[in-house]
Amino acid sequence: MKQNVAQKGLMIYRLDNPRAWRTYTGGKLIESLHGAPEPENSNYPEEWIMSVVTANNGERTVPGEGLSHLPELGNLSLKEMLESNGEELLGRDHYRKYGANPGVLIKLIDSHERLTTQVHPNRKKSMSLFNSPYGKTECWHILGGENPNMFFGFKEGITEEYFRKLFREQDIPGMLECMHHLSVRPGDTILIPGGLPHAIGADTFLIEIQEPTDYTIRVERTTPGGLKVEDVMCHQGLGFDRMFECFDFEGLPEEKLRERVFLKPEKLRKDENGTVTGIVDYDDTDCFAMNRIEVMPSRSLEIQKLGTFAALYVLQGEGIIAEKDSTLAAGTGDQFFIGADCDDITIANNGDRTLTAFLCFGPSPER
């Protein structure tokens, strides 16, 4: 019999800030966000949020790396808590469909160097190739960086045969030339469906919401920083032949690609207290949704009962989160899990600058 580990009546839980080893370097901006006295780049360029996913790093895989924990509950992992209390915390309808998995993973990504050219499987391919109901459709919301830029989407006329040849020859400039290379700006939001090739450019800072897997097919055997990528980190156990089944080789002109993947965030609410903006919603994808919340100094916003579980990440500012009789301090870099039965929550700004936070949701209830 599973033990009930959730605190009775409590619906907001503080999470830690897990980092994950990756093949590329970065993370200095994440360290600065958390107030590190000497922030630096390393092979830990990502912070994971509301994670029940272990980072898949081939021979470098560390058991439990990337999992979220609850420091105020003896550092219990969120995965363990949901396995014991999933129906209560995730909601009955979600639990019946997905079990104890939130069905979503959120990350902060700060790339010092360009990521390798890669692709993730869509749901259909993920089921057939990895026996997983989740693919890795993802959405990026650009936060900043010195020169935010992206490679994504094949240009017209790129065939599988030609791209395989570039891979065999490890013609990395040639593979990059197959994709569109675009500058992006803070506030831009890009939806990357499974199957679309891409590479986040150097010096780019973003928040990503994605399906909860770490299946990444890489076609560069050496990273821009000179790291040799082991075979399994390229093909994820599929082998070098079958991994190309994950790519969508439909080529589009830049204008058509922009129409397809650049989203138009919608202001859901704006008043003297602040704003709520829908960054990505269920009209864009049934995989997840995310809102950006901005609370003006010395003001507070009431977020009406969510009707589902969520993650809350504070990007900047200082204040509190209150629900019923529970009040938690919330500052820059703090992250929280909000249970499905949570009543209205109030986010109050106690600082002298705008408090900015992201409220992130799992798969559509109608999926």
C-alpha cells in the first residue's frame, strides 16, 4: 500500500532547482538568476521545472538527475509524491488518463554555445520506436541572451538521401545550411513539433515547455565546443539507420515556416495590478499550455481556481503566493507545484520592480 506523503490540505509545494548535464555548455545566466557570486558556464546549462524525468545522457547518465524534489518534505522527489498521491494532486481525470505523470516538463535553457542539430520524435514515432505515449513536441519563449538565434525547419528541396549523405560525411556546415537560421527577440514564442529539425543558437536564453521525455536524435558527432558525442547519444538506441525515421523532411520557405511555428501570445487579462498573457494554449497544441504573469510593484493578482495542477516559476521579483490560509515567500528563481484542488491563489509583489512568473499546465483535458 502506497504511503500518503502529501500534507493534508496543502496544495502548493515548493520545489528545488535541479540542473541536468548536457552535451553543450551554458548556464551562466541561470546561475546569475539564482545570485551565484561568480556565475560561469558549464555542461549544466538547463534548470528543470516540475520534473519527473531523469536526464538521458548515455554513459554519463546519473540516476535521478533532473528530478524535482520537495525540500520541505525531506527532499522527497516529486515523482515519488505523485506516485503516492497522484489522483489527489494531479486530479482524477488526468490521473485516469496518464497515471502519476504530469505529462509535461518545463526547462530554463541558457546556451553559451550552439546546440547540435537535432530532432525529437512525435507521439506516433515515439510509440513505435520507444514504446512511449509521449513524444517531444516543445515550445520556446525567448527571454534574452546576447544574440538569441535559432536554426529550425528544413528548406525546400532537402531530401532524406541528401541529409543522410551530409551525416555520413559529418558535413556540419552543410547540415546547418539545410535549415533556416533566424534571429529571435525576447517575447518571441516558437512551437517546435516532433519531427522538425532544429538547433538553439549560441547565447540564447529561453523557457521551454515540452512533452515529458528526453529523446533527442543528434546528427553531429562532435559538438561546437569539441565534445565527442557517443553513438547512443546520437541515435538513442535506435541505430544510425532508424534514427532518420524521426525527421520530417517536408521543406518550407521561411515565410511559411514562420506562419506555422511562430505563435502570437494573447493578453488574457490586463489591469492596474498586472497582466496575464497566454504564451501557448490548447488551440496551438494539446500537449501543454503556459501563461506569463506580470504583477506590478506593491500590487497583487488573484488567479482564479485553475481546475488543474500547474507549475509556477518566478523569473524575477519578490513577493508571496497565498492560497486559503497558506502563504509562501516567492522570489527570483523559486519554483512551485500547485495541486489540482487548489483554490484561487494570490500572487503579491512586495518588491520595487515587476514580478514576472510563468504558470505552466499539462496536456489538454480534452486530449
